[in-house]
Amino acid sequence: MDKQQLSKDILKLVGGEENIDQVTHCMTRLRFNLNDNNQADKTALKNTPGVMGVTENGGQFQVIIGNEVSDVYQALVNNMSKTNKKDSASTQGKKQRNPISALFDFIAGMFTPILPAIAGAGMIKGIVSILVAMGWMTNTSSTYIILTAVGDGAFYFLPIILAVSAAKKMGGNVYVGAALAAGLMHPNITALLQAGDTSFAGIKVIATSYASSVIPIVIAIWIASYVERAIDRITHASLKLIVVPTVTLLIMVPLTLIAIGPLGGIIGNGLSGGISWLFDNASIFASILIGGTMSVLIITGMHYALLPLAVGSIAALGYDFIIPLMFAANMAQGGAAFGVGFKSNNPQTQSLSYSTGLTALMGITEPAMYGINMKFKKPFIAALIGGAVAGAFMGTFSVKAYFIGTVGLPGAAAYVGPTISNLLYALIAAVIAFVVAAVITYILGFQEEAAAPSASSPTTSEGTEDITLQDQPIFSPMNGEIKPLSLVPDPAFSEEMMGKGFAIQPTEGRAVSPVNGTVISVSKSGHAIGLVSDLGAEMLIHIGIDTVKLKGQFFSPKVQAGAKVSVGDLLMEFDRIEIEKAGYNMITPVIVTNMYQYTDIQSAGRTTINAQELMYTVKA
């Protein structure tokens, strides 16, 4: 992958630098806040080599890259001018988003940057728990104390970390935000609040614990961002450096101690208590619901709304029920991808399924979810069922996570609790999710062509395995210029995901049969025809790229599925000139989709060709 070129292509296709308000990345995606999402060319992005998919979640425009996203992100930032290398931009000129999208965008933008710190600290806590449980470390040793402090530090001082991230997201001064959180957590204030009967300037201060809290500091930073901007507007430029942060802190620290902190504490405790009540009284139902829909929440970006609840639950109760259900959903996505690999006879599909499935088991589901399961559709449904069944098991045995780490097998230490049974139940649930999703995928099956991002092609025939394959000559279905598949602007063809062959740039609007055989399908839009030859070769003629969007306009099929044809029989007439005027590329892949049953492909060596002339031969 040429990351520099890919970053340049993405920068151009999202609408250029001037359309980017903010960009960050997570484990697999570039996450853009664009001034206008409509300026981004989603179709071209999806067809860009190196891009696994494009989605819009919670007001964010997300480009799915995979495991190399950090390198692409860095190249993207380096390719942007200094004026656009910014963490936050003026809101002038931005389109208005609905409040729900804005909320999800805010939560995602605030929590995504801090997840590595939380996950890293959580993993250290898990390692310590395992070492103590195995008897390799005592809980009185200095090593234990140091490692525990490292693991607990990110959670204890979470308000400071969140203050930096939230201030960055809201356009405030991140260091003022950190100073605000640090003031609330100062040992003297903590001791004063614990002593009780505290007041500030005669106003009573209600004791609230800020360690590991989420909601109080988020509300405080939100209000502080407005206070800071208001003071900045009325302060002379020569005094801003001193006056703005000083007045902001003088207003916000007391205001948080007196009102915002207690209110946020009540909200946080109420949410944690509500979750605890739900899982205490309707654990199985709640676990089935969340486990079965978690992958859908991830697609929509709504899962970020659960992160503050999980963090707050761990801070208040010492454990959380939601993280295990995320774990189950990820294992189910991995199982569904493996199920595709088990079922498919296509080596390319198998390789992609196993590699992305393994990545999902490690906790990164996007490659499997977008690259395999959603494209084949039925495996995604199987993954939802697997997550729900595993969720029911987790709900039955009240599986808990004791910290937030990687939501995959490497993060299994999060389930090490006072007893070993919690970890065992979590691992059993993971197996259930994986097996159920894989088995249902295998039983339901899928259509190979559905794996193509945008080909919208017909299905292949059944039963060709019963034919003893022979060398199959493929004759040209039309007049035109021969092109390699690598020049087709659709990765389904250029990367030979669907099969091998060549493409034709047609010079007229007729397509004839390239083989003696049977028409197995004609797409409703008329742009694609599937055939199986008498010798067993399964063929696809895909007329133009993205021409499915024409919904049959300019296409006139001359055959129906089931028709017997010979080389040269007319299959389709189409208005090439009008299709090109509509903005579509007429390059036409002519491929063999069951190449896994053949050994090689041999070109006839032509650069221009007429209908019924030998185009290439597939070797048995």
C-alpha cells in the first residue's frame, strides 16, 4: 500500500482541505468532521485501493482503512497545509447537525483519543491480577504497589485526561481544562470534602468524589468553554494571556464544587445504579438485547454512548456488564467471518475471511464486519445471533469486566475477578459467540458475488463441480479495446476479487455470448449477465462501472435466465453514447468467476478485438 498516495487520494475525495474541520483516527478508521459531507465522493472513496469502506456515523464521516490507519493518518496530516492541521475549527459555515448526531460526535471525539491510555492501564491491571492469582507476585511487594499505581493512575486521574480531550473537542484551552480538573482533585480539596461541612465564600459545598468520575468534569469543561470564549471576547489582546485563564479558573472551580460536581455526581450515580438495577432484575433480557445489537450500534456510532456508562460503572461499582457484551459481539463477528471461510470455495475469499476473522478475535472488528460479513449479508445476521446467544449466557452468569481493555482475546484479563469463575464464563461465552455465528453462517450460506463492494453482479451456477473441466476458450462479447482488469476502477474487478479475465472498452452497444452454454442470470438493471459454459466455466459480463444506478435505463436485454446460447448469440443491446453522457465508465469486465477450479489464464494477445474473436483461454 502506497500510504502517501492513498492519503492524497483520500484528502481529495473528502472534498479537500477546506472541507475538513477536524480529523482523527481510531484502530481502523479515519474519522472526519467535514463541513459538508455531501462534498465527499463516497463512491470514489469506496473504489480507492486501500480503502475498505466508507460510513457516516454520529455525524462523522469515516473512512475504513484497517490496521495501517495510523500510518495513513500521519501521511494525511503531513499532506495538509499548516492552516488545516488543527484540532478544532471555527464553526462558521458548518452545516447544522441534529442534536443526537452532535451528541454521538462529541462522545466519540472525546473518548476515542483517550482509549489507548485507558486500555493500556487496564491491561496492566489485568496482568497484575493474573500474576497475583498465579502466586507469582504478592500484593504486599513494592513491585505490586508500583504496577498497581500505574494501572490505577489513568482511572483515578481520569477527570484530568478527560478534561484535556473534552477541551480539545470543544475548542477550549486544553491546559486550562487540565488545570480545572487538577484543582478539583488536589489532595487538600479532597481532604476538605471528606471532612465535611465545607463552604466557599459562605456557600455550602456538597461533598463529591471526583476520582475516576466522568460526568462532572465533562459538564464543567462544556460550561468552561463558553466562559472562556466570553471572557476572551471582552478582554484586550494584551491582557488575554493572563486574564482569560485566571478568570476562567476563578469562576469554574468554585462553580463546579458548589453545583456542577454534585449535579454530575447525581447523574453519574443514577446511571450506574440504573445499569446495576437493570442487570440485577432483567439480566438475561438486557444481555440478549445489547449483545445482539452491539454490532449495529457500532455501525451507527451509538456504541460510544455506552463508554461513559461503562467507565462510570467501573468507577462506582468496581465492575461493568456492558464491556463483556462488546466482547461477545466481537467474537461473533470473528466467528461469522471464519464461517464464510469454511463455506467458500474461493481461495481469495477464504484468505480474507480468516485474516479478518482473526483480527476480530483480537478486538478489531471493522475489517471482518465491513470487508466480509456485511458484504455477504447473511454472515452479519449470524453474528448478531451469535452475540445474542452469548449475551444470554453472560446474563445468566452475571459476567463482569473489572476494567476497560482491548475488547478481544488479548483483553481477557479484564474478566479476572475475585474468583476464577468469572473469567471462565467469559471465555465460554466467547466460544459460544464464535461457534454459533460460524455454524449459522455455514448453514445459511451466501452468494459469492455479494462480497464485491459495488459490482451488483448475478449469482453463479450450482453444480458445475459435477463437470470434468477442460480448457475453455473465451470469445469476445463485443467490439473494442482489450484492457487489463487492473485498469477497471472498481476493486471488485481490479483486485480480482470476483474472478480473472480481461476488460473491454466497447466501441458499440452490443454484447454477444462469449461461450456455448446457458444464461444463468440477467440483472434487473440489465448491466450484468451471468453464464455457465457447456464445459463448466462460470462467466460474468459486467457492462460499465456503477451502471446499476441507471436502473435499466439505456439497456435492452435480449435473453432471459435459462436460455441456451452459442458463441455470437445476441445477449444485450445498450446505448453506449447515452450511458457515457450520463457520466459512467463503459469499461466492461469479462471474467471467469470460478477460476479457483482452473490453473491459469492465457491471453490471445490482442489489443483491439471484434466480437466472436478469441479473447483468452482458461486452462484446466
